[in-house]
Amino acid sequence: MFKINDWISRDSKVLDLGCGDGSLLNDLRKEKSTSGLGIEIDAGKIKSCLEKGISVIEQDIDSGLENFGNQSFDYVVMSQSIQALKKPEVALEEIVRIGKECIVSIPNFANIKCRLQLFFKGQMPVSSALPHDWYSTPNLHLCSLEDFEELCKKFNIKIVERKLSKINGEESILMKLLPNLFSEVALYKLVKEN
Amino acid sequence: MSEDNRLIVEPQKFKHSQSFRLESGESLNGFELIYETYGKLNKEKSNAILICHALSGNHHAAGVYSKEDKKPGWWDELIGPEKAFDTNKYFIVSLNNLGGCHGSTGPGSIDDQTEKEFGANFPIVTVSDWVNSQNLLREELNIEKWLSVAGGSLGGMQALQWAIEFPEKLSKAIIIAAAPKLSTQNIAFNEVARQSIISDPDFTKGDAHPEKGLGLARMLGHITYLSEESMKNKFGRELKKEKIEYGYDVEFEIESYLRYQGANFSKSFNAHTYLLMTKALDYFDPAKKNNGKLSETLSRATCQFLVVSFKSDWRFPSERSKEIVDALIHAEKKVSYLDIDSIQGHDSFLMKNDRYENAINSFLEADV
């Protein structure tokens, strides 16, 4: 099973936007001796980071990331949270400005399960990748792989690599043939093209 | 916590006999610092924490002087057994700064040369002078390196100065409700406080406790330490008497409270010390020597940082703490930052708050 860790080199500097309880940064510190910094707004998750000894800054990504310098981190990671931002397009541009390489993962709204639920049930899709009801979802800007890749193109962001899987990490042949139909989650390695 | 669990503490004194040169160029012919300690120093001497006090604080940060003592130290909410600064784990040192009026050498002390009180002749001391004198206390206590230096407000500025001036002498800095330098508005408030003291005829006649001037300075200070919401919640527009009397006596509860605080403060605090402390605040600007680039100044630091601000603090608002945080990020230092919901304004840093206590506790606990 593919993990974000596999794309990160040893002793690098990692910024995790929406770092949650700091698990990823903690693993990276142990496995790759990275120096990490997390950004989070949830008080409970910040507490978990501090308990792990993970440096964490209380900051709302939607309020801007101007306080981070150009190319100041080897990697900027944004795992499963770009769709929950008010201005995902602004954040995406900022991510590639701050990180030499950026790792972004998104839930794929054009996945076949979503399409079938919408088509046959006529209701907003609820699945393990998108577990929330329409009224309580934090996901304000859901998109498909096609949508995301189009936005990257618009901003001159190069997709260096793409990994497709189900929410549990499983991969399949079908995903390779029809990625936008069969993958549930996509993980992208991005760089800003000059 | 039960009453029996309270720390019974006793102040001690450290005497430095050599001449001590101040940032201003003046010198003190030796000095004394009064301090208290809480908890036990471990064998490795690796669990010592220095607490720095704010404008009107002193060495008595925690515990009581006897079982009958009803008034615990100023940070007793946070320092003690199983509290944020857990005295079961850490050895905590808290002192009264140079120029203070609670037992350390200050304007109320006798000047050897004139055999009179220093009074207005006590030289101006700066945050850097304090940190240098605290470093002598560290040596006296045989502590190679503080686990942490911590403080709120002006105390937070001292923790920041420690990280810059003695980077190898601390592992963790805790900087609470502070700023990298005062804003224009902050200096303006301090100037009104100073003028209210200096223009009191009792002060000019030599009274170090001018009730009007020092009381007024304290009243002004108090307003800026509270948030509008907390003041409203506490006092509202409640009247002291049954009805309005159309005069200038105390009528509203808030007036009564401020006058009481002012009068009480002026009895116990030295006006010269108040003037000195406000000047130390005004002059604090560690980035000045790097053309205002704080991240350059902080590049020397090697410790980890915890920066905390409170959303209702308008004396040192969250944005000021963020300036410190951003400079630390640019300088590639390890920093965590919390902006805590609390309605008590600047005074929040003195009070209990789960998030705040947990953060300090976890930050101290985590491996370096």
C-alpha cells in the first residue's frame, strides 16, 4: 500500500497543512528524521500534536499563508483537506509557492459509487471516502480528478506523479484504465512550473 | 485541590558583590535578588524552570507563606503540584527583578555611596539587564541549563530575550501574551501612567508611594488588562449606592473597584519601580540591532518555543504574538503557537484555562 511517507526524502523539512493530530509528522520524524511543522485550527487536534511533541501553529489556512516564505519547505503536504477550504484555488497556489514539492490528496467525487448514488437514489453521495451528510459536511468544494487536474493546468502546476487508490489504500486495474471513474482517492505530487 | 496540598514557601536571597554594568552604561555596585523555589532539583539538574514576572509582579509566584496565609503567589493557578508547571516534576525558580520593590535591589534600597535610598537615582534597567542578572542567579544555583524560561507579558519578553542572549542556556522558551516590542499605543499608555506619577506633588516631595499618582497609573493599567466583556460581566453599570446622586463621588461599581485597586497598589508598590518597569517595556526591542528584522535576531536561538496569546487581549493582541511566531518560522526554529479563547483580556495569562494549562504541560513534557 502506498503512503505519503514514500514520497518524502530523509532529513527534509515538511509543512503539513491541516495536520490533524500530528500522526503523519510523527511517523515522518521517526521513519525519515524530518523536521516538521503542522498547521491546524482544531483545539483538540492541536493538543494531540503538542502531546506528541510535534510543532504546531494555530492558524486558519483560509486566512492566508503569507507568513511562509517562498520555497521555504522541502515538502508541503495537504492531505484530504483542500476540499474543505473556502478558497481552495488560493491555497493551491500558495502551497506550490511555499513548497519545493507539494503532496496533495483529494477525494474523487466522480467515483462510480458517487455517480450511482446520485443517479439511482437521487441523493448526495455518502461513502467511506465522503462520510458526511450534505448538511453537515465540511467539504465545501468537492471535485473530480479531471477538475483538479484542470485547475493545476490553469495555474501552471506540474503533476509529477499521481497515485490512485480506494479509501483503504487498495489499488486495482480498473483505476488504471478509468481513473476518474474508479479511484476514490488521488494523491498528487506537484511542483510549480516556471 | 485541598488546602493541605498548598505549597508552603520561603523567600531566599542571592547576593552579587561585584560591580554590575547595565545596558545604559551605568553600573550598580553589586545587588541582591530575592527569589523563591518550588519543587526539587533533580540529580541531573535538568528540570529547572525560570519564571519571569510582569510589570507589577514579584518573586512570590506560587504557594503561601504559612498555613494561615490566605493570599497565594500571583501565578499559583499554574504553578504547584499537578498544575501546568508541575512542582512534582520540576524545580521552579521565581525572582523579583532588579529595580523591583519586593526585596531585590531597587529604588527603595540604600545606596552605599550616599547611605540614602536610591529613589529617583536608581539607574534605568532593561530587559537585557534583567536577563543578565537572572543568569548570575542561574550560576549561583549551579544550573547549567534551564529546562525552560517562561513568562507572560513583560515576563514573556524576558523569556524571548533569554533565547536570544543565552541560547545555550535554555531548552524551551514559553512566551505568553507578549510582543516583540511595544506598539505606539502601548508606549502612550505607559507615558500617561508615568506622567500621572511624576505630576503628583507628593511624589515630587519624595513620597515613593503617592496614592494619587501611582493609584491613577494602576487604574489606567487595570483598564487595559481587562477586556470590555469581562469588565461588563463583572461590574456592568451597577451602582454602589441606591441611586444616582449627580456628583463626583464613587457611584458606579467600576469606579469603586478601580479606586480601591489604585489605593491598595500605591501602598505596596514603589512609584520609582513602576516608572522603571514601564521604561524597560518601552525600550524592549531586540530586533533593533538587526534593522528591525526579528527573524535575524532570533537566528541565534536554539531552544524550542511555545507562544501563546489570548483572543480578548487588546493590550498585547494575538497579532503581536504572531509576529514572534512568524519570525521564528522564518528563522527555521521549532515553534508551536496557540491563540486561546478567553474573555479576560490581557489578564487571561494569570488564570486557569484547560487549553492553556495542557499546552504548557505537554510542551514541557515532550522530548527535546
